[in-house]
Amino acid sequence: MSENMNNMSRRNFLGKVGQATALTAGYSMLAAVPAFSVAPSQKTKVAIVGTGVRGIGMWGRELLEDQGDLVELVGLCDINPLRVEVAKEFLKVKAPTYTDFDKMVAETKPDRIIVTTVDSTHHEYIIRGMELGCDIITEKPMTTDEQKCQAILDTEKKTGKKVVVTFNYRYSPHRQKMKEILMSGEIGDLVSVDFHWYLDIYHGADYFRRWHRLRSKGGTLLVHKASHHFDLINWWLEADPVEVFAYGKLDHYGAKGPFRNNRCMGCPHQSQCNFFWDITRSKRYMKLYVECEKADGYLRDGCVFREDVDIWDTMAVQVKYSNGVHMSYSLNAFMPYEGYRIAFNGMKGRMEAWIYERQPWDVPDQDEIRITKNFGSTEVVVIPHTGGGHGGGDTRLRNMIFTPNTPDPYKQAAGSRDGAMSILTGVAGRKSIDEKRPVKISELVKI
């Protein structure tokens, strides 16, 4: 374990941090996330709408492998009739398949519906699912604009059903450790946050191949991707965003490219293009997407330089929070490495971390958090990497959702209000860029 103790006692430090595990006071302004009402002795009946990679992976095969004793998959639905059959084959389940959502709910009678469709359609299935008597588990972002967000919140209140938003980033060990340190008060009252996220030329570029490249589908990366990051800040700070000002531009992809084609497969520029991606090398993607194109025309390997790209690849955001903290945030989508740098500036010191998720050099199989005290010592807290998706967060998230009576000392379970506050930061940022002005969250939604 690497560390520089200086004048700090590790025993005293860890003792203070350990005390935080007993704290259960969550956001003073955020409602608690109610538990779903399924008897512990019963399997939860779930249906999935949206059978792309996330639907059949994290919420399909992985869910059944890890929580199969708690969950029964009773139905699969997708607007593409070919893809939903490929999903059933991949999952090796007997669940019936549908293209009609209402019919699936009526015939399979699920307790919960897992929504993993295109972001801009989340609200349709969330709202209709609750109206049909089901609780909802939805991928982030909960939705893509303020009107859809308000409709979800209003329907939840009207029907009495519940929405859970799957913020798996909250559950990874190093992010939980940061929460634990903040709860301990080790760096004092917070003043500001520096938060910078780097999407690389592989993962970042992939958003510009897919439907995410269109604002109408994903709401821009300030909503689709950054809602993860904004939720982390809301959770870490135990505060709401109040006002947002942002800049955004498209510098690298779309019309900025030197040449273009409709897709990578068969592209005449593939020998020249650093972003050429050969989808034929993936049997799963060929079956799930290429062989299903004739049903809906969706191209999974679209050209990153298509002129219809209307989202930004470079964003800078300033946010004020209800507890007086200010945040400087940036998101760049064509970096040479993937990861993020974050620092919390407190009255007693600073906590910071530089997390690499993919990089062209070797790094230790661990994450590090540095705590430096004003006029004093510094220490590095080491968190070993664990297996599983999203730094080990996926499995822990699914356990929280499906295992009855799971304790939640860090308030990681997220409901519709958490989902709203995460997207509204991005929606306000998008509006600020469009209108060149600061935007208050109170302008957007009534909660």
C-alpha cells in the first residue's frame, strides 16, 4: 500500500472514516427511496423493454447469473422484432417476446419493468408501465428533457408506483470510499469541486457512431453521459444543483471530419480513417445489429463524421449547489485516455483522485485517493480493483435492488428525484449553451 503518513495517524484517520459507516442521514432535501413491495419468499417477475447490449447484458444475462434465485424474466420487448428474438436466443430463456409493450405487460404481469430503450423514449415506458400497475427500474438518464421529467414525477405521484434509476457509479468501491471520507468530515465543510471527465478516442468516439450522436435521441452527452457524473456530485455533496452555466462546441466529430461515409462497413476511407471500426469482428454485434437492420434501419457502426451529428464533443460547466458549493466540470470526448480527475476542496484540506479507466501505459491494479490537510499531512488511501462491470458497481447495484432488506448506510439507492436532479443539471447546461445565459433548475421542473 503506497502512503505518506507524515504527521497523520492512520489509525486516527481510519477511525474517523469508520465512524461514517454508522451514519444514515442522507440528503436533507431528497426523499428516501421506497422499497419495492415484493415478498422475500417470492421471485420478482421482471420484463425488459429495449434489448440492445445493455438490456441483454447487465440487465439480462448478468442479472440472471447473479440474482437468478431472486428474479424471473417473464418477457422481452423491443420495437425491432428481429432483435428481440436474437436477445431471447442470447439469454437462453423461455420468456415470450413482444413488439407491443401493453400486450407484454397484460400477458406476463411483471412486478417490475426494466427500461433500457433509447433515452428519448424512456419516459413512454416508465409512464405507461406505472399506469399499468408496475414498478420501474430505468437506465440512466431517466429521460432527456424537463417536460418528460415532469410527466414521470407526476405519474409516479398519481399512481403510487415507484421508479428506481440505476446509478451504478455510486456503488463502485472507490466512489463509495470517497463518500465515506466526505461523511467523516475529514476535510471539513466543502467549498468547491473540480471535476473533469475524459472520454477517449475509442469509447468517446462510439457515442458518435450510435444514436447518441443525435440530440433528439440522447439529449447530448451532458444528459446521456454526464447525468452519471452529476448524480455522483449530488450524492457526494448531499445537495441539489441550483444554477448552471455552460459552454459547448463540436470540434472533432461530425462535419469537422476530413471525410465521411454512412457507416464503417464498406467505407472507402477505412484505410485512411483512424476511427474505422470493424463491426464484423464481433459475432454478437453482427447478430444483434447488422442482421436486424432491415427491420428498423439502425446502423450500429455509423460514421463518426456524419454531418447529422448535432451534439458537442467539448463541454465546460459551472454549477452552484444548494449547500453553497461550486463545481467546475468538463467533459471531452476525444482524449488519448479514459478516466477522470476529481478534487473536493474543504475548509480543512483537499481530497483528490485521478482514476484511469483505459490508458496507453501500465497503472497499478488499484485506485488511489489522496487526502491533504491544510498546514499538515497527506495520505494516500488505496482501494484495490474488484471484478464486475463499472468497477464492481453493477453487481452491488443489482443486489441493492433485488435483495430484500439490503442495508443502505450510504444512501446509494436512487429514485425518481435523484434521476431528475441528475438530468436537470445537464438539461440546464444544454439550455445555457443554447441561450447563452445561466439557467436556474427551478425554471425547469416543479418537484
